[in-house]
Amino acid sequence: MEYRQLGASGLQVPVLSFGTATFGGGNEFFKAWGDTQLDEAKRMVNLCIDAGVNFFDTANVYSRGLSEEILGKALEGLRNQVLISTKATFTMGDGPNDFGSSRIHLVKSLEDSLRRLNTGHVDIYHMHGFDGNTPVEETLRALDDMITAGKVRYIACSNFSGWALMKSLSVSERYDWAKYIAHQAYYSLLNREFEWELMPAGIDQNVSTIVWSPLASGQLGGRFRRSAPIPKDNRTQQGGSHGPATNYGHLFNIVDALDEVAEETGKSVAQVALNWVLQRPTVANIIIGARNEEQLKQNLDAVGWNLTTDQVKKLDAASEVDPIYPYWHQRQNVKLNPLPKFY
């Protein structure tokens, strides 16, 4: 298993982590992702560790804590061998302080997560989204205190805009508090908007990317095809997907290119799509999920090999879309705005 350094830190992480949003199936939204219970969760955890994937990602909001509980039980006796990432910010109750990134909510959220995970610390604590109601200083001071207390090793953010990330980094630098070392972000061949601003910011500020939904809610898994009906049992069709409505013409153009590269490499469409993401700038880790053990085994084989430059270019061309303003204007003025090599 290849390891990469996570941002401006000394932490080394495997290029694959296992996402446990499929654990629990606590409501209709998360049942559309999966309904993995403890026995199968233990088998999946062991498959990951055997493959060198010792990094597990969860969040308190996944099935309202059930994902954390199942992961904690599945990791019994293995805590010293693994890295655990969890998240807070989203709603966990009906009270006025049961959401957001305020100190009062984060302190309670972390204590609850530690209890459910049955651990004394989390290795990476993510802010699951940006809270525009809470002063950035309050959030970052609370997180710095958690690190000082030994309950959190590193902090990261997720689903931030470029200005929110830069403001957070600036505040941390001003007060000499811990900085976000990674940004967990939505990114795939189907959804490349991350490249327009957040990826260049990550390059400039040495913030690594942990990618969620690298297969675009399963749409790049090989089952969506131009000549076949849309799968009705897919997460997207069952109401468990994220992101904008799918442009199926664009999707099928990407799948056609994936098919060509899959034939050239002898790999599956999903493995090619995952490998493409791993070759992008700032990407230190991609989160793979699975409804069952067979899916997990397939996704684990996305590493240990690399696409050729020509194959990457073929996929780039099939998946490229015109950027919105001001990014299209910046691309027209490259002498003033030198763009990263991946453009």
C-alpha cells in the first residue's frame, strides 16, 4: 500500500481509506447508501487491514451515530493499528445548539463520538461543513484546545469554499493555532469543479485532499451505460446521492472513455476511475465505500498500478467541462494567471 504525507503535517496516510457511511442504515437516506451491520463490518475491516488500508472514515451524522458505534465495535482490539477520522457540524438533535461549529456543539460532539467509537482520541477531526453563523476564531480555538487536551491529533475541513478555507488558515496562522491539514472534498471524473479554485488553493497552501464520492455516487462504477436502463437499485435512484442532477450525455461520454481504458489496462471501469483520481494534484487519499465485501475487494484493486499519461489525457478530455466565471476568464489570461500543470 502506498502512503502519502497529509498536507503540512508529518502524518502519513494510505492512499485508500474505508468510508463507513454504509454502516448502520439508520434512516432512509443512509439505507440507500448501505445497511452494513456489525458482523459484516468486522469482515470488511479485516479485509482492509489485510490490504494495508488502516484508515477508517466516519461521521457523527452517519445514521445518527450508528456508523461510529459499529465502527468502534468492529475495531475492538485493533485501535493501535489504525487511523480514525470522524466529523462534526451537521445537525444531531432538535435543540438550538445541536448543530454547527460552535464550541458548545463541538465539545459535546467530540465527547459523544469518542464514546461511540470507544477510543480516547480521533486521529483526524473534520469540520463537516462551513458554519457561517459561528466566528471562525471560536471554531479554531475550540479545535486547538482539543488537540492540546490530546483528544484530537489533527484537524481538517470538508465541503468548504475557497474563501472559507483561506480565512480559516489565516486565522490559525494569526493566533498560532493548529491548521487544517486536509480538505475532504467531492471530486470525480464526473464532478471536476474542485479543480477550479480549491485544488489551486490546496497546492498553494499545502493542504491535501481527501476525496469523497470518487465514483460519483456509484455512477462511475460500471453499471451506468448508454445502451442500458438506469439501474433502479443504485444509490442515486434511491435518494441517497449528493450533487447536482446528472447530465447523462456527459456521464456516458466519460463511461465510453473509461471502457476504452479499462480494456487497455485489464482493470474494471471503477478501478480506472479511482486510479485517475489518485493521480490528481493534492490528492493524498480517496475514500472507498462498499455495500458488500465483493465491492470492497474490487475497489481495493484500484492501487498498485498507474494509468499512462495518454490514458489520463483521454479521460481528461472526455470529462472536461467549461468552467464558470472567473475561471474561464483566468484560463484565457494564463500569462497573468499561470495555471497548475493539470490544466
